[in-house]
Amino acid sequence: MVVVIDYNMGNIASVEKAFRSINAKVLVSNNKNDIEKAQYLVLPGVGAFGDGMKNLQRLDLVNILNKKVLQDKTPFLGICLGMQLIADLSHEFGTYKGLGWVKGQVVKLKSNSMRLPHIGWNNINILDKSDPLFKGVTDDNFYFVHSYHLNCEDKSIVTATCDYGKVFTATIHQYNIFATQFHPEKSQDSGLCLLQNFLDIKKYA
């Protein structure tokens, strides 16, 4: 069972539809009992970091997510804002603490020549072709919508980058934690392949 966390931060329906299109058993929920039973967890989202963290806290989801991901090692996929929320800090419209699963900070894209937000298709540079998320992915073109990005302290967990006036992190993999700045649910065949690869990942010991 894939549980997509519903914390009122957008694009939930499109993520659910994408998983259903690959015949996954998926549930959209913010119920702690559902999250406890999940075999896979997905945290999507579009919007401001501060709002996202406030919603997770208001729904009392932080502790159960910490348990499932950090203690139980449940495979986790963060998408767009969901990727950013796992960082230590964000500097979007102020300074906010994140979940702190990945050492790093969320900062604004810096480009003198490119417009923000970064919206549309862009190529990624896959740094680790052996990473399980990229198995069988033949097209490196993915769909982005963002103005901020995760700057990781540990560059070894960065599995792909993207160039939008400046190179930024596109995907990370740290143990059972996977995250993408782009939207696989909007990235056609490559995105669906990536989601299927996530479901093929076995629970980490």
C-alpha cells in the first residue's frame, strides 16, 4: 500500500492518478493509522515551505512520519515541496525548520538570466546511473515547478542535478529516503517509470 500524505499542499490528485496508472494500491490520507500501515510513503506538494511545515504540525503528522521513515525505514519519496521539507532549514519567506532528515538548507534559485519560477521541462544530469530510481529511465527530461531548491551538505546523496542558469540538486537518495525536485507524476513515461522503480524498492533493513 502506497500512502500519499494529504496535508493540503496541492497536486495530491495527480500523484494518486499516476500511481493508479501503474496499478499501484494507493491511498490518499492524513490519518495516522493509515500512515502506520503504509508500505511506501509519498510526500508531494506545491507551495511555500512554511505553510507545508505548519500543516504537517497542525495535522500532528511529524512524529509518525519520523517513526515510519527514520525508525521503521519505510521507503519514502518526497516530491517538489516534499523534497524540500525533509531538509534542516528553509529560507523561503523567512527561516523555518524542516523535518531534518537530510542535512541541508532550502535556498532560492539564483540566476541572472532565467525567469523564476522555473516552470516546464528540463533535462537532468544523472550522476548515479545505478540508483534504483533511474532503472530503465531512457529519457532525462522531467517537469519542474519551483523557485527554491535543496542545497545538501552531503553531496554524495545527490543522484541527479539540473541546470537552470545554475546547477541545482534534482534528486537525492539517502538510505530509504528518495526525493525529486521535479514532478514525476507530470513527467510522462519517464516519470511513471521512476514511480514504478520506487515501488520495486524493498524495505531497508
